[in-house]
Amino acid sequence: MGKLVKHNGSMAISHGDKIYPPMMATIANVDNGKYKIDRDYLRNLGANGIKIYFLICDTEWIRPDAFDKLDEEVKILLEEVPDALIMLRIGLHPSNEWVMENLDECLTMQDGSHPGAYLATESYYKDMPACYTLYSDKWRKKAGEYLKDTYDRLMQKPYADRITGVFIAAGNTSEWRQLGPITDPLNGVYGDFSEALRREYSLYLREKYGTEENLRKAWDDPEATFDNPRIPNMEERYYAMDARYDLAGIDYDVNKRWKNPNHEVLPSFYEDDTHIGSFLNVDKYMSVYDFYRARSNGAARSLIYFGELVKEMSDNNLLVGAFYGNYGACHFTQYVSISCVYDVLKSGVVDIFSAPGTYQNRQRGGFEGQRCMYDSMRINGSMFVVEDDTRTHADPTEYCHVYDLFGIEDDIDVLKRNFGRNICDDLQGWWFDQLWGGGRYKFDETYALFNEQSKIAEEAYSLDRAKKHEIAFIYDEESVHMIAPKSLHDTVEYMRNYEVARIGAGVDQYYHNDMSNPDMPDYKLYVFFNVYSLSNEEREAIKAKLRKNNATAMFMYGNGVINFDAEQRFSTANMTDLMGMEIEMENNVRVPLFRKEGDHEAAKDMEKGRSYGDLDRHIRLSAVGMNDWEIGNYERGYLAPCFSTKEGEGEVIARFRETGKPAMTINECDGYKAVFCGTKVVRAAVIRSIARYAGCHIWEDGDDVLFQNDNYVTIHASSAGEKTIHLPRKCTPYEVYEKKNYGENTDTIKVDMYFGETKMFRLK
């Protein structure tokens, strides 16, 4: 039966005694109750190495024929692929009748209204009269009953032993996205005043604070209670409103500066005490943070409930998965599945966390950033699985245009790139054919590629899979509710979507919580992105980890500025504690651009005269949700507030263009080196410079897309010409698709490549 096991140094899917390397498949055979199944397609996929299939289905809660249709699809699949395994991708959405009977469980605005919404999933879509909430315990229990009914009936089928897991789908697009706007300034309404949230909010506060005395002290509110916690009003949410989606809030007001010849910001920006620049004023408005956190806590509780149910029903013999921890291409304060992810991870009942790659930068010559901290999942006994909904020339023209895919040769290079990433970064994945009945990968050349890749994956899984990257990116899922969404897009998304694969060396990605985890490897360079809030204990854990090998830590923007254990929660003194340098803060809006100063070794890869600190890549988006053309123009970044090191502190290697203040500074701390960087976004060259300084091996420095591990290196050309890959040891590089050696006993690969070409080398 389905389990995760540690296989050759890392997690793998196991069923019975067999290990299943990448890749898997999902085909959109159902469209709102209509089915179209191509038997030849299934047969060809199965014959060419695809053995695990995610079948999209629903419960009889919303479709009376749901089970019969699932039963029929399973039988067809097993007739064409007899050795197939099945993951049930099952939607737990309520019926409209249940919604109308339980309006107090649905999103409720301050005026008592219940906004409706359009529920859209791969198998089911309809208008809902109100928005069911993912933290409703009534929905949770009723959905669990339908899930159990489906499971019980499946276990009576002759193919029961072919079912390897259950993938829990809920919310919009089945990705645990809460339906409806929690804040709607255009219409002057905000939520959530539902009974569902009141119960979850009360439970969260009791668990966190223990007594109402502690709650009142934390909130600075003598009237705060557990039973009826107050919901923050529109003004208190000012920092959390995002210009791109609400046309209001801090991002919108700050961006007005760029059109003002006096370079000024509206006075109201400074007079409003609910925020300090982009940050929530946590010293006065802790209740606002708790409100957002409680919603996420309730959703996490729901997923854990379903995971426990599946594990109990199956006697721990089925995998459990979900789209969760989706840290990108999202509204950070609207969605509930971004924070409290570590709680789900530590519950031990969710094996697979998943998300599609972001829809930015997927074109030939680019790469798609991943949305989850997959290495935290790996070392905690779970697994991240990429939903590789890789477009091809068979897709609608719109996608072909965006991704520059107009022939099978284009498809092959992109499919090679994404598969190479999965092998080198130790990710599982499924190819997702979203064309109804399939069609995206229905080509002889693609079948042949999948066949070859299944053999490559088998060999890769037979080798030592323990990761040995030297760079770790560190994130925080608690801080997402303490800063404006635009700042999170800058700090978290743009680096991962446009820069990480161009550094020229592999990168692992973690939540900071794992800095105290003994299973987390030691790295030469740690880059902290949005770790704004740290307790005393967490700070000491970070320092202890860095001191183990005299590592280098690069702290971006305001990392560490918040400490709930300190008398003043928001203070630059909290940053000084981490970096050993006095940090100054200007509560103003400043241009983030900086240039290097002098020729410090740590700035070797930074070009003289070039400005850094803002996203300056060509942005290519797809018409999917939050990445569509209308909102695709990058909004110029800003720093609000602006942090810099005090003059005379550490070695200054770069200065801000606008103010001349130190933008990058290096300091020798007690047992580790600290690098302060005052911006939210930097080009790959800046990270590469610091990585060299930290002693990391740089495999390639030409700004091409590169993924590597000890056994393989994959390069995807972002420009045409000769590429040079510097290997850490002498070996025989073998191109796995050409079946050709590129030298013997060599530490260098030189290869001519056309734009958008992909090569993958086995390092023998």
C-alpha cells in the first residue's frame, strides 16, 4: 500500500515493495460532469513509464453520479495500464443546499451579508450563493462523512489494492484558496463575522495565550475576550490591502510617490499608526495579526482532520496529499493555506504537499519558480510534488505565444528542463494535461521522451540521493501576516521566479523552524528572505546553526526586526542582535537601487556601475489567475521603511543610490559572518557573489538556468553560444539524451547551445 519511505538518502513513494521515481500523470478527463477518456493516450503513457495517475473526482455531496463515474474511469485506466496506481484527487466541496442551510458557517461581512462566489475546479464549477469557509468545523465533519463513504465503497472494489493515496482538494481551484474577499474596500465591506471563524478564533486564542489576562496584555485591550474576539476593521487592515487587487491600501498610496515631482508620499501614510511603512504595527495591533493567523490555523486544522481520517480508515496504508503551503502566485492575506503550514507538516498525517510552479517566466530560456519550501518537507518525512502543468504547442494559441512554444522541439526542451529540475532538486512531479480528454502530451516524440526519462529516473533513484547543496534559502510562514503583500511578492516571489536558477549553484529551501532540526544539513551560505519575526529561542537556534561551520548568513531587508519576546516588538535592535551591526531605520519611502562600492571580494560578480535592488528581468506571464496580462506589469518596488547599517559598522560593499547610505554591509560575528542587504530583490549575480565569498562552488556563471546535484547537472540556455560548466570534481560527463560523453576525467564541460536548449549530464 502507499507509503513514503527513505530510499537512498531521501523520501520516495512506495507501494508494496516497489519504489516509484518521477514522473506521474493527471489527465483532465472530467469537465463539470462530462467525461472524455482516450484509451490510446492512457495506454501510450503507461507503456512509456507513467505508472501513478491522479484521478480527479468529487463526492456525491455535489454530484449524485460521482462514485459511479469514478468507478468507470478506474476500470478503463486499469484495462489500459494494468499495473497503474491511483491517487484519488477528491474534491470536498459542499452542495449549494448545505451552504444555504449553514450560512453562519460561510463568509460573513460586517453588515451581515454573505457574498457569493464562483467555485472553479478542474472537474466542477458553479456559482455558489455564499462562500463556504475552510475553517468551518461543520463543513469539516460533513465533508469527512462523504470522504469516508467514498473510501468504504472503494475498498469493496476489486481494484482496492491499486489505490495508493488520497489527495484532498478543497477551496477554489482545489488549492485550498478561500472563496470570496476577506476585505473588499471598493464595496466597503469586510469579514469574517461568521460563527465558523468565531469558534476557530476563540480556540486559537485559548491555545496561544492560555488566559484572558495574557490576551489583554498582548492586545493592549482590557476588554478582549476568548469567546468574542474582535474582528479588525477596514482601517486596521490598511497594511494588508494590495493595490493590484483591491486598488486601496498601503501599496497603492506609496506608489503614488513615483508620480509626484516632489518625491513625497501622502501625509496620511505617516499619520496612520496601524503600520510602520509596509509592516503591521505589532506593538499596537497584535490583534490584527492574530485574526489572520487564526483563519490559517483553522484551515490547517481541517486538513489535519482529513489526514487523520484517511490514515485511520486505511490503517496508515494510504498516502495523503494536498495543495498546501502555496507560497506564491497568491494574495498573501486573502488565502489561508500559506501560514500554519509547519503545523500541518509536523502533524505527520500529510505526506505530499503540492503546487504548480508559478506561471511567470516559464517560456523557453526561463524557468518556473516553485511555491513551497520543499526541503523542510523532505527532512520532516514528507514530500513536495510539483504539479507540472507544462504547456506545449498543443495548447491554445495564447499559451503558445506567452511561452514561445510552436513545435514539438520547443516542447521537448521545456519538458527536459522541468524534468531535470525535479531530478536535480529531488522533487517528485506529475505531468498535468488540462486539455479535456488529454492532448497536451499526445505525440510520439513526447512518449519517447517520457520513456527515456523513466529510465533516467530509475537510475537516479538507484544512486545516493542525499542532497549536498551549499546554499540554503530560509523563509518564514508566520511573518506573512505582518507585512504588506507587495513586499512579500518582492521578497519571496521575484527572487524564486526569476533569479534562483541563475545563481549557478543548487539551492535548498526551508522554513526557518528547521534551523534547530538535527536533520537539516549544514550549509556554507544561508539567505534569509522574509524572516521578519523571531523569538529569543529561534534567534539562538539560528546563531547556533551558523556557528557550526562558521557559515555566512545574508539577511535581506528587515529580517529579525520583530521579536514578540522583547519589550518593544518592532525594533532595529532586534536586527542588530542577529547581525552584530547597529541598524538604522528611516520611516520613509525610498528607492531600493544600490551600487557596489570598492572591490570587496564579496562583490566580485556585481558589475561596476550597475544598479541592483529591483527586478529588472523581462517579465513573461500567462493568462492564469493572478498572473494575467492585465496585472502583469511589475509595479516598481520601494522600501518603506528603509533599513541601513550605521556608518562605521562592518565593511560597506554597496550604497543606496538615492540616500548614499550603506545598502550592503559585511560583519564578522561570533562564529559566523553576517551580510546585511537592505533591499527585497537582488539579481542572481549578487547572491552568486556572496556565495563565492562564502566558499560555495559555482558551477556556471553565465546567467543560464542550471540545476545540479552530485550525480546530474541540467542546463537550459538563456542565450545562444558556448557554455562552460565548472565541475567540483573530475569525472566523465555523459549527456543522457544524446548518450554521449563530453570528455573523460575532466572538471569542465564546454558545450555550444542554442537559445532554449536543454542538456542533462550524468556525472560518472
